[in-house]
Amino acid sequence: MTGNKKRLHLLILLLSLFAGFLSACKGNQDKPRYTIGFSQCIGSDQWRITMLEEMRRELSFHSDIELIYEDAGGNSNKQIEQVESLLKKDIDLLIISPNESEPLTPIVEQAFSQGTPVVVIDRKISSNFYTAYVGADNFEIGRMAGEYLAHRLREKGNIIEVTGLTGSSPAVERNEGFKSALKRYPSIQVIKQLSGSWLNHKAQEEVNLNKHLLYQADAIFAHNDQMALGTYAVLKNNGLAGKIKLVGVDALPGENNGLELVSKKVFDASMLYPTGGKEAIRTAINILNKLPFKKNTALKSVVIDSSNVELMVLQADKMTSQQKDIERQQNMLSEQKIIYNNQQVILNILVVSLVLAIVFAGIAFYSLNENWKNNKHLEHKNHEILEKQNQLIEMSEKAKSATEAKFNFFTNISHEFRTPLTLILIPLEELLADSKLPQKTRSHLQLINKNVMRLLRMVNQLIDFRKIDYEKMRVRATENDLLAFTKEIIDLFKDIAYTRNIDLRMVSSETHLSAWFDTNMLDKVLFNLLSNAFKFTHDSGKIIVTIEKNNETNSVELKVEDNGAGMDEHTLAHAFDLFYQDDSKRSKGSGLGLSLSKEMILLHKGSIKVSSQKEKGARFIIQLPLGDSHFHEDEKVHTAEESTLDYDNIKIYTTELEDATEIADSPGLQQSLKERSILIIEDNEELLHFLKQKFSTQYETFTANNGNSGLHQAFENVPDIIISDIVLPAQSGTEITQALKNDIRTSHIPIVLLTAQGSQEQQIKGLKTMADAYITKPFNLQYLDETIKNLLHNRDLLRSRFSSELPVESKLPASKKLDKKFLNEFASIVESNIANENFSVDDICKSIGMSRIQLYRKAKALLDCTITDYILNRRLQKAKYLLLNEDISISEITYQVGIASPTYFSTVFKARYSCSPTEYRRKKKENRQ
């Protein structure tokens, strides 16, 4: 392999050298040194062709310059786009013949400001931001036309003027020159100005619209020959050709252009309008080569009439012939150059081929030697691969055997689970059948029965799923009446529907619908869908099962629809995913039911879909093919089999839907006021109800089944202790703990977290959220009870320290920062209002921002006394200080500590310290002496 890479690298190197050699041989003589962009937009086709030919004729002497030509066809917007495109090509110089002055000014200024030289030709722009201008003097051309017509009309007559494009600089300047010449001849009048926009057909239309004026006119001056030709067509059609003098501008050579038309006496004269192509190229070359050039180059003009037209035609023909000779010679030079280059390339190829032949011969010899070595190496590798292949086959057989063993073990152990579950169920059913069973005991037994059934259903689903996973489950389809089969299953849910006032119906337009299906599979699918519908449908809701035949697809559609809780978009997308559970649901399962149902429907070559919206119910649609052609022969059972629903499928799906009888709280317990309160946050309703029953005899009990409700209950009731699950809808237990511990109203409350996440890392994470205890499920109820009592006892010890007469700040541990902040703020408010005899609990509530009950329970938890007792205690503390350190009367001290009368002050002081204020002051002074 290494030898092949070396040969490949060597070959690539040789080819690269060969390509470089050919490139060097060709040289860079064909690459242009400068690139000129030319945008043209004005004049007739012949005028534009003449200008371009002049440019190319001049560029034939400069082979190192490339010309990029763009024609905008009289459209200003298109010309702007073309100039932008030319600038992106990084041209060295721009030549532009602008269609209109104003629209083209910004793009020319942009090119000039970017450092690109700009040569404006024929028409100027509205600013001086260009490098050079080349063009005829349009004012002089207009003046010459006016002088010529005045001379021909003998200084008397009427003239019609056909102008160019309105707003263009040539049209404006020619008009001004024409008017300037005629000012000297007051007997000559311009009776009408018509706009021909430089176009033949446009001028013809305008003149034809005003043909009544032709009979008054002695001469017509058109701003270019094309408009003059259009005017001539109107004159000819009206019999006025030759009777009115006709003068144009351009005098271009070629068919139907100015020179020919003057020569044929169609026009009386035409003002020569040089294109400036040659002068523009010369100016551009001087700019590129840093040579002197004129900022403004004015081109000379002359009147072409019958006196000199023949000479001008001869000159034009001569120039055209010379241009063709030059082009022919250039073509011959190009052909000779190509032949020379080809011969040079062939010679170079021959030399390189000879070198390559020698090199390849060496490579071939080297390759033969390397191939012999590689063949030996490959033989060794093949031997190793064969050995590994045999090992893989052996390992595959072992893995297959191990997989089979695992499947057998899983199946056997799952069946073994069913045996003890059955042994639990049988005595349970016998006990529940005893009519003399106490209600409390019956409730507990029903709870056990419901969860045993839940375990049994999970075991059955796992066994079925593993069979499908290992392709051990086979369809045994028989022909049955689908309507009767479905109705039989629905009837099993009638009692539950009646108890919960749920409208349960089957709807179908058919009276009998024969279909092939496996009854043992389809009943599990229907049981699962109906069980889910009952779980998530509220009391007094509805569940509709619809069965309809679809003749177009030769199938039957079975729909199970409810108006219950529904699913959001995320849950809907994962509804059939294996082990997926939506944490926001109030009832949880294994996450196997819908996935298993889908697999069973797929085994029937059918499909199952779901549509749902949050709080608007769900609709499951099962589609099964009719007939039996979609089943293999080994999947069909032709002998009649009685369709029976087994005990498991009936009980394990319906028992969970039955509500266990709750134990009514005894009136005595409900009426007695509990000293302490507890908040239980748990989304499993059965566990929540169980814990509530167990703790309601000792504590005032509050409950919540999701995180948001739990937080609301904690802030509203300020319980003495909180028990919370970690995995909860809306907010998790750890999030609730963080929120409560960081809020001054609830920071003192001990929190116990319950969870099935029992790893050490998860417990550490829970304690980091400042939880006071972390207990994993399943838990010992006595252990939970003792944990709660222990936490409350520790809270009592801490509270006794808070309530001592020493300053609060020095008695709090550093870890209780929020409790310390609350007590400091509480003490500060009381101290600042100590002299206010009207100061009350409501004033403290407003200052701290708590409700009265929240403040009461917070203070009770931390101080073990009422707020009124605390205020009185602080007043007496202040009074003691004043008695010892201030020389004022008892009455003054009474008012300074906010007590209404000295008599009441003496009474409460003596009750607290066993002596009157006067005796207390006297004893302390005596002790000091």
C-alpha cells in the first residue's frame, strides 16, 4: 500500500511539472495589460455601430488592451446595472455614453470616487466628477443648422424643429444653438417644436399628428438623421417631399444614413456629428499610460450638403476599405500566431513525452518489484482475514445462542413474576369479597389490588413486546364480526362509564362487518386505547368508538375518540415511542402500551394514527385491510375459534380505572385544630391520598399534585414542614426547594424530598438544593414519620434560640441568611416604632410585604411566641434600659416605650420581672454602689 502511494505521488508530481511546463511555453503574451469597459446607450443603430468601429479601429494598434462592450438599448436603469457589473469586473477604465444626464450621474460619480478613471463620451453628466469628456459641440451644431437654413430660406420663412430626448444634453444644447442663430433673423419663426426622442418612428408619429402645420412650414430641422428620415416619410405621404427643406444631424456613412440621403437629395443637408470613438480611445490610452490628456475634447463639425457630399462619401468608403484591410491583416497575424504556438506546444510535448517515457519505464520496473512484495503481504493478510472470519462466525453463533438464552430467561422470569402476583391476587379477592371487612382495611386492600393489577399488566406487556422484538409473536388471524367483537369489549367498561357519568358509545352505519384479525392481539389494543381514554377523560365526558368501512381502500377504520385532557405537540410527536411518558399527565404508565399496540397493528398489515390538541381530547384511528390476502397462509386459522376475552385483559385494564373507597375523616379529627401543619406535593394521586390519610391525624394537611400548585400552597399557608416528590409536572421538587429556600416567607420551612432516583449522585444533587432530607422510594413510613418529627424538633431548638432576649444577630447560624435577614428587618421595624402606642401587626405586614397569616406563621416558627408578645417584650426591654441609664420619670418612660398608661406599664412590668419599675431602678442602683 505504501509503494502504491509513493508511485501515485510521483505521477502527480510529474503531471504537475508537465502542466507547468506547457503553461510556461504558452507564456503570458496573450493576457491583456488593461481592460476598458464601454457602456453605450444613445443614438441610432448605425451611429452606435460607427462609434464602436472607430474604437476597435483605434484599439487594433494596441493589442494589450481589452474592450468589454455593453449596449443598454436606450434604457437608463439597464445602463446603471451594466456599469455596476463592469465595476465588479475590476476594469481599469470606464467609457460611458450616458442615455440621460440626471439618472446616470450617481453611478459615474461612484466609479470616479472608487478610483476608476471615467471618460464620458457624447453626452455630459450633471456634475464634474469624471476624468475626461469627449464629444461634439452640440451648441455649435445647432447654430450651424440655424445659419444654414437662414441662408437657404433667404432670411425669411417658417421652421418646424424636431428635438431629441427631453432632458438629454445634446437635445438641450442643439436647441439653444439653433435659437441663438435664428435671433439674428426676425423674419424666420419656429412655428412648432416636436419631440422625436431620437427615434425614427417616434418622429414620424409626432410629425403626422401635426401634419396640418407642414403646409405652413418652409423648412424642418431634425436633431438627428433618423428623425429627419421619419419626417421625410410623412412629407412624401402628403406630397410635400422636395417642397420643404429638410436638415438633419449625424451625416453617418452607410445605407439609409445621412451621407447617402444627402447624396440622393432626400435631405438638403446634414450636420456632421463625429462619434468621438477614436478620440475617446486615444484619451483613455493616455490616461492609462499616465500621459497628458485634455479634460474636455470638443470635436469639429461641418455642414454636408450637395456641394461636398460626394467627397465625404468617397472618404467614408476609403476608410471602410482600409479598416477591412487592417482587420484582414490582423486575422492573418492571429492565424500565424496560433500555428506558431501549436508547433511550439507539439515540440514541447514530444520532449516531455520522451522524458516521461524514461521515467515511466523506471516506475514500471519499480512497480513490478513492489507488486511481488505486495502479493506476498496480501497472501499473509488473506490468511489472517480467513482466521478472523472463522472467529466471527463462531462468535456470531455464540451470540445467537446467548440471545436466545436471554430471551428464554426473560420470558421464563416474566412468567415467574406472574405466579407470585397470582398468589397475591387470589387471597386479595377472597378478602375483598368479605362483606364484614372494615372500610379502612378494604380501602388498603383495594389499593394493593389495583397496583398488583398494574404490575401484572406491565409484565404482560413486556412479554408481548419481547416476543415481537425477537419475532416470536405470530398472528393467528380468524374471520370474525368486528362490530360484535368491539361491542363486547366496550360493554366491559359500561359500569365504570356509568359510575363516572361518561357517555360511552359505539357508532357504525354497518350491521355486520366481517374482518380477519387475531382476537388475542386486537383485544389488547382496544383495551389499551379505551383504558387510556378513561384515564384522561374527565367525569361527565364522552368516549365514542366509530367503525366504518372504506370501500376506496378496501379497509375498515376504527376510531377511539374522547374529549379529555388531550396532548400537546411534543407529546403527540412521541406518542408511539417506546417507554415515552409525558410528565405533565396526572396518570403514568410504563410507556409500553401505545408502542405495543402499534406493533400489533403493524403485524396485521394495518396502521394506527393519532390526532390531538391540549384540553380538546384525542382521536386514535386504526386502519385494517379487509379480506385475508394480506396474511400469509401460516398466519391464518381457517377452523372456527370461539372469541373469548381472558381474565387478565379484563381485570388489568379495568381495575386501575376503579376509584378506591376513601376513608372519611372522622368529624372529631376534622373539627380539632392541629398545632402543626404539613404540605404534601405528589403527582401520584394514590400515594398522595395515602400520605394524606396517614398524616392527617397528627397535622393540619395541605396537598398539591404539581409544582406550581405546591408553590402556591406553600406561600399561602406557610406549613411547618413540606414533603415533595422530585419528578413533578410544571416544576420539579428541586426547583420548588430552591424557590422556597430563597424566599424570605418560606426559607425556614424544612423540606423532605421523596424520589425513585436513588443513586448517591442524585441524593447529593438533591441536598445541594438545600433540602433538609432526601428519602428514596420505596420508603418505610415509620422512617418518614420519624424524619419529620426529628426535623420539627430541631426547628424547635433553633426557635428557642431565636426567641431569647440576646440580640437576634448573634444567635443565628450563618447558613440561615434569609431567616436572619427576616428577623433583623422584623426587629428593626418594631424598634423604630417602639414609642408608637398605636403600632400593630398590620403595620409590620405592610412594611415587610407579607399577609397576616404568613407573618404570623413565620414569626411563630422562628420566635415561638405571638407577634404581640414579642412587641411587648421589646418595649419592656427598652424600659429596663431607660430605667438604668436615663434620669427620667416613670411616666416619661411609659410614653417612650409606647404604653398608654403608667398604671398598665407598672402592672405588666411587675408581672414579667416580679417587681415594680421603681423597685427595679432602686435595686440596680444599690447593686452598682
